[in-house]
Amino acid sequence: MFNKFLISLIFLSSIFVTNNTFAEIGKSGRIKEGSTSNLGEYRNSFLKYYLQDARNSRYTITASNKPYQFNKKIKKNEFVSKQLSNSGLISYLLYENGIITVDQKSPVNRLGDMFDDNTQFNSQSVGKSIISYILGHAICEGFIPSIEHKINDWPLIENTLYHNQRVIDLINMKAGDSSFFKRSKILKDGKNLNNYLVEDLIELYLRGSKPERKIFNYNGFLPNLINTYIYFKVGEENHKKFLKKIFHEKIKTENEVFFLWKPYASKSFRSTFFASRYDFLRIARAMLIDWQNDTCVGKYLKNILKQKANRQTHKKSPFSSAAGYAGFFHTDFKYGFGKLSGNVFGMNGYGGQNIFINFDNGKIVSAHAAHQDYNWKKIIFKAVDK
């Protein structure tokens, strides 16, 4: 894989960009959403932001000894091919009727030389939803009583706005913390909250705080908090065993997966999660099976949907097209003059990471990208709709 990075860097240094339009790119290398980009910027962003982040400290779950093998009946989708050839889309999988029917990747002369089927992609905020799925298992295993449970059994959050709050309020992003965090930003000083330990953020910004009006406030601190809380409740000695039971026995991953975390000073997790393209689909398939079989975790998924938070929708992206938010999952999607029918959960991450599950018809779409400039209404929304 290192050789592929090296080849990519050489190619990037020599690429001649014929398009005079350049995207707005942050210091991290990621392309600003809504901007027009070009191939050189796609490659640079994918390498710097979506792959190199994997070099940080990992909390790894090894691959299953018996990975689930998908059945396939592949049909080429010409529209998806055009998106892969003309946008930042790098990988697209469509699962329906229990099989993979579309399996396409960016051409080798674009982004396809930078990864293979075993490359772990950066989930971005898709990791929030995966934390919710893990939380469901923690509840079903008896480590956490329920989503109604108040996290007062965690000394870390004493004398903060999160004390005496229910789990469901935290995972619905209605914790009354809108003066402290917005997306990945600390509002007091504009710093990135992901660069801090959970306990340091609490000591520096939250100790002595009180909850404000509990409006929907999407931010990156709450999934980090919940992920770290799960670790606290499961216990250091049991945590890896707990995760292996999920990823080995149920999901049956083919490659190792991992969260980014801060192992020094204390055990502090982030929501950033890495998995291969097929393993992301395996995770979504496990959610679908839990829902359809009405397992304990399936009941958890249905319960968080019943207690979803309402939010404003602007229909400008998969993220802003969701009118509901259910325990770190996006729901109630509206686009154009219509809406997605049925029980649909969306997992969305910056830059075009989209995994959508229609629990009613069994369809799953898993798409990964260097930039969200592809036609998501057609290849994501319409693909999973009835």
C-alpha cells in the first residue's frame, strides 16, 4: 500500500490540471463542500485527508477468521460509471435482494490507483452512526441499562452540563451544548475539538457548565463522549472482547477496522473510524439483519427512530436533506418535491461518505468519495427508494 502512496505522490506532483477552476481547500487538505474541484485536488485531498489520518493512534479490531462472503450478480451502471469518471466519487456498492448488484470503483487513471479493496477508508461522520450501533450492543449486553439511562455513574462528567442527562438526549444531539461546540469546532476559540482528549475538553471548557435550551446541535464532541463512555462502562479488560464479538461474530469483517483514539494520559476515543469498502457494507448489512429479525439491537434501532429529534432541512446535501436525527443516524429525507419512503437510516460523512439503508426493501448503498460533488440524489437517494 505504501508503494501506491508513493506512486500517487509522484503522479500528483506531475499532474497537469486543465481546469482553471480551483476548490477552496482547508489546511487539512479537505475540499470545501459545494465547491468545484479538479482531479489534482481530488487526489491530494484523498491522500492527505482521507488516508493519512490513519497514521494516528489506532484502536484496532482484527479481521474475522471467517469473514462474510457476499453473493454478487453484477450489472454495470452507466450513470455510476460517469460519476466515477467525472467527480470525486471513488467507490460505489449497491446491495439489494441479499446480493451486491453494483460494484464499481474510480478508474485507475483517476483515483483507482490509490486504493484497493483492502484499503481502510476514513468514515468521517459515518463513525457517529457506527458508535450508535455499538451502543446498542452495549445496552443489549447489559453494560448500559437503556437509552433512558442518565450517565451520572460516570465521575468524569460531574459538574458539567452533561450530568443528569439521558443517553437518548446525547445521541440525538439535544444536550444543551450549543454555546460550546458546532460541528468539529470549539466555539470559544475556534479550535478543532478532535485534537483534544475528552477529559481535557471537559476540564478546559465544560467544568461548571449548565445545559442551555435543548435544541438540535450537531457536533463532534458527543460521539467522542459516548464512545469513551462505552469504554468506561464495558471496562478496559472487556472492551476488546466486546468489540470482537460484534465485528467478528456478527459483522464478520474481512480486514481490520479501527477507531482513532488517544491512549496516553487516559483512554479517550474519537468517532473517526476506518474500514474497507466491503467491510462498511458488511456493517450496514448487519444493521439491516438486526432490524429485519427484530433482535435486541434491532429493537434498539427502532426505539431510537421512535424517539428521533426533528431538525431543519435545506435539501442541499444528504446531510441537510434529513428532517430527523435518530441516535446518530440521519432520517426523514426530503429532496426535490418528494421524500424517501419507508424506514431509511442514513450515515453521512464529510466529503461524500454516504451509507444508506432502507430497512423496508432491504436496499443498501455504500459510497465513498474525495469530494461530494457527485449526483447523490440519483445514486444514493433514488437507489434505495422503493
